[in-house]
Amino acid sequence: MNDSAPTRDIAILGFPDAQLLDIAGPAQVFASASELVEHRETPAYRVTVVSRGGGEIVTSAGLGLSTISFDDAAGRSFDTVIASGGHGVHVAAEDMAMVDWLRAQATVSRRCCSVCTGAFLLAAAGVLAGKRAATHWGYCDTLAAQYPDIRVEGNPIFVEDGGVWTSAGVTAGIDLSLALVEADLGRRLALQTAQRLVVFMKRPGGQAQFSSILAAQLSDNGDFAELHAWMADNLSEDLRVEHLAERAGMSPRTFARVYRDRTGMTPAKVVTALRVEAARRLLEETALPVGQVALRCGFGEEERMRRAFLHRLGVAPGRYRQRFSLEAAE
């Protein structure tokens, strides 16, 4: 790929106890995209982590990151500014020097973004006033309560509104960064970057599906961990309640009740989620006909898989393949 545009300077705003992945995830996306752009004398992106005082900040993972100060960044013209989130974000949002810097950058940079709870920093700076925004699913209600002028959306992986981009929790910063790469360098380059990082370019559906599955796994105290692993490895088998109950050593009625009590979800809902996830991967990574994908993932009929995709992802399998496979992009 030939891109004659100048290097895009990316500033990621950090602070003590920031979430490491909120910073490292986007930084790696931009670095990998730069490696894939051919015929350039300068990199497509340059990433700098900026903090109030500069020097080393220690993230919530206990790892230190080297940063430059606001003063040292004063002469730089940043194309994109990204506010990270993490345990220290609420203290950072009360730091007027940090809020003022972010507010000023939002007026001069081409794009202003946040990852996870970094939305609280953008909100404190007034950048999100009157806009749609995303944040970690566990903090949507808090953000909406503190800033009622923001239209907080709990489901999207990321949201763009008037040049301001906000993402859902933690790893969703990778999805957001890939979307920025797509906007800058094209879909094919963004897909190649996602492929190199072994991630989805854009996870269809929203973070609600991830939070509900994770909640199920966390709330069952591991009682069904072995069963869940077997289900994921045997999606083409008959996974009706009667057979799952037999494997769990319970009567169907008892199993259905206990499973829902422990996980907050029905067995059928979890089975469908697992099958849709497996089908998504096959549609992205293989050339198997849609009917064969339906059989391999346990849907049996193509129409059943189509209904499941429309219900969970809002898109039919064929259309999903057109949108998300590398072959389709090429």
C-alpha cells in the first residue's frame, strides 16, 4: 500500500493506575499498521504516551510506562488524542491540569477518543456534552448519572459522534483503534492489521453479549466450567437440555433450574451464543459454504443459523461474511 500522507501523531493520555491494555492495545494496533504500510519513508503512525508530569507512570498492572509531560508535548501537533481509563481515572478526572490539557487538545486535534472508563476524562473536559458515548458496561450507569447531558450507550463496542470516538471496556480499545486505521488507511490494511494481531477487526453485536456470557461464567462458581468446555468442543452434537442434563448428572428439570439460578442464563441461550461465535469464525476464516458452516456449528439448517445471526448480531450470515472476511475486502 502506498500512502503519501504525513506521519499521524497519536497521543495517549496516561496517569498513575491507568489500565495497561487501554494504552498498550491501541499503541500496538498503530505500530502494526505502520509495519504493514509499504513504500513509505516515514511511519504511518507515531505513538506517544503523555502524562501531567512526564517520566514513568505505574499502571494498574504494576508495569511502568515512559511518558512525556504536557510541557514537553506543547510543541507537538497531535492528529489523534486518546484518553485511557483504569482504576486511577476518577482521580485523574479531578486533576484540573489534566482536564484542561485534554479540553485544549480536543479543540486542535483531528480526533479525540477514549478507551473504557477514559470516557470520564472526556466528560470532565466537556468533550462529550450532548454526544453519544460508550464506556465499560459496568460503568454506563455511573457515567450517565454523573453526566446526564451525555447519551450513554451500553451495548456498542465503540461509538463515533462528531469526530469524538469512545469505546467500551478495555480490549474494545483495539476495536476502536482498528476502526481509526480503517478510516485513515483503508479497510484492507485494517483487516491485515487485525489478522496480524489475531483479533476481530470489528466484533459484531455489542459488549452486552460479552458481559452476559462473562457474568454467567463468573456467577456459576465453576460448577459448569467442564460442561461449558465440552459444549464449545461439541457444537455439532445434540445440545438440548435433556442431553446436557444427563452429562451434568441431573434431571432435565433440575438442571434447567440450577443452571439458570447459577448463571442467570438458560442453557439454550448459551448454546446459541457458542454456536454463533463458532460460525462467525468459520465465515471469516474459511470459504466453507454457509450451509456447511450451519451444519458444522450445530444449527442443522441454514435458516436456523440465519435467524440466530439476525437475533444476536443484527446481520445475516452471508452479509456478515461480506463485511468481515479478508477475502471479501480484497
